[in-house]
Amino acid sequence: MMITSVRLARGVRLRRETFGAIAYVSERDHFYALDHAHVDALRKGGTPEMAAAGICESDLPQRAFYGRSQFGSFPEGLPAVSLPLVVNCFATADCPLRCTYCHADDLMTGYRDRDDPSWPDEVIRVARATPAMVGVVTGGEPLSRPDNAERLIRALTRDKAVVLDTSGMGDLGRLTPVLRECGVHVRISLDSSDRDVNDRLRPINRRYLPLGASSHRSAWEALHLARAESLSCSAQTVVTAQNGSYAQLLALRDDLVAAGVRTWTLHVVVAAGKAAHRPRGLLTGDDAVQTLVRVVDDTAAAALPIDIRVTSTHRAPNSTLLISARGELAVQRGDGTGKDVLPVSRFAARSGVMRHFRRRIDQAGHASRYLNGTLDLSVRV
Ligand code: SF4
């Protein structure tokens, strides 16, 4: 149930949970878990810390939280949530890139040549039946089919906060009016400050793009456009053995801070999709999370103005809810052997979605993915 009787900051969604509530701050693309005491405090106007996190209305300035995602006491660790936090919705199975680790590769191959105009309606139907707080418009590359992306954004925004997940490869400017109108957060993929490293991890597909096109350049153009248009935006990075050293991550972080980007999401590469074949030199070692903790600590020590969020799909591959370009639910199997693709019937669609969510999604992993469980940052502020 949504809580409506508090003065939330613009673009914030709040959902009641048995442990208190979950708040989602769209501007920062960040979830927070609140215990009952903090929900009560919010009813009375909130605390300075919640204002600084962007949850409640205040004249106080916001500040970076370096991964903090909990307000209050959670003695048993990160709480499980009753309903999905996020559903990822494919606008298309097309993509002009060939990322070496593409998690969605198995939901693109076999779909991209059979694109059907009725598919977006199915994606919308299943997304509307999914009681998530946030709908991510993704793919494939949504900018490959801006018409589909716009339809999804307009439909999802009726009951969800919306994120556009993009490489920037395409005409982001065409979507700017609807992104602004619907308060969409734009999350742009960028893997390295070094163009060569980035473009090796995220090469172009010559079927779609001319020689010389660069995913590094398109990501930066999209970030600059989003900032110039005052859209909420952030960067996301897939951490692999090729871009995940401490020095490489600090260099990228410093570029983002200098460009005014205030949220950075990091995903440790998962052995799923294309990376399931474990290409040599791609997967990280056991020390990847330690490196990320050092990056967060360094950022906090320097009080740099950037939130860092680390997902945890590498620990629980079956923690993400996807809707394919054809409108099926898709869930990665826990053992990393591929995705289960599940049609959702028109009859009792919501119960069907929730049955799959409860049976197939790692509930703790789902909450941990979006609440920074990887870093166990409950002691950091
Ligand atoms: S941009 Fe996304 S969908 Fe396209 S190849 Fe890269 S990871 Fe896959």
C-alpha cells in the first residue's frame, strides 16, 4: 500500500512494508528502507538525514550517502520486501551494440528478427500487472525504437516511477519532452574513462552503425544532454576484469563527478547471458567487491558529491524481474544456466506475476540488489 499522508519530496514514492516502508527517490534512482520509527518521523515532517537523502521536502541541501540505504534499526540485516521493487521492461530486442557481457543477450537473439507491432501492448499489460515501484524501460536499446520507448514510458508512469536505461546510442533528444513530462530518470551505461577500454567492452554492431561510432562518445553525449536538459540522470558501470581495478574506477568516478553526475550504479559482471560462456579475461576475481568498498570509502573520505550504489546480481542471479520484448516474464535461473521465460495469462495476471515472483525470484537477493546489500553499508553514513 502506498503511503500518501506525508510531504514527500518531488518524485519520491513510498510503499508500506511489514518492517516500515520503502522509499524510492527518483532523482537519485535510489531506494531506502525505513523502519517504523522513521516512518513515524516522516509523518511529522522527517529528519534532517531523510531530507539530505532527498526523501522529504526541506530547504536543507541534499548530500551524498555513499551507498547508505537504511534508516533505522534492522537487526536481522536487510529486510525482504513483500512486492517487487523493480521490473525491467524491454522496449525492443534490437541493440546497436554487442557488449561482451550482455546480460540480456538471450532475450534478444531470436526476438530481434521477429519484432511484432503488438508486442509493446503485451509488455505494457504485464508491466501493469506487476506491482513494482519502479519500471525500467530497457532492452535491447530503447533508443533503437523510440516510439516503443515512449509508449512504455507513458503507460508505466501511471503507477510507477520510470527509469530509462540506455547506452545513449540513438536520438535521446527525441525523447526529451516525454522524459521531462513524466519525470523519468535517465540511467546511462559507461564502463570506463578510457575510450579504448570502454569500446572494447561495449563494441558497436556494424550491422547498425558505421565504423568510427563509439559507445564511449554516445554515453558522454547522452550524459551531457541529460544534464543540459535538467533531467535526473546517472551513470551505470558493469565491473569486469578489464575495467575494475581501483585506479580505473577512481578515474571514471572523477570524470563523473567533474561532469556533475550525482549517482553511479555499479554491477559486478554476472556469468549470465553472453558472459555465461565465461569469455577469457572478463569475469572478476573474488576481490572485486573489496575494490568497490575501497572506492566507496575513498569517495566518502573525500566527501565527493556522488551516491554509489552496488547491485548484487553476481551473488543472486535470480534476483531480477524482466519482461521480454514479447511480453513474457523472464527470470534468470539461480544456477546461471539461462532464463526461464514465462507467459502471463490475461486471466488473473497480477496473481500469475506474483506467483512467479515468490517462487522464482530470490527474495532476499531482490531486496539486496536494490538496497546496496553487497556493500553491507549499514554502518556507513
Ligand atoms: S547495450 Fe545493453 S542490451 Fe545492448 S548489447 Fe550492451 S548490454 Fe546488451
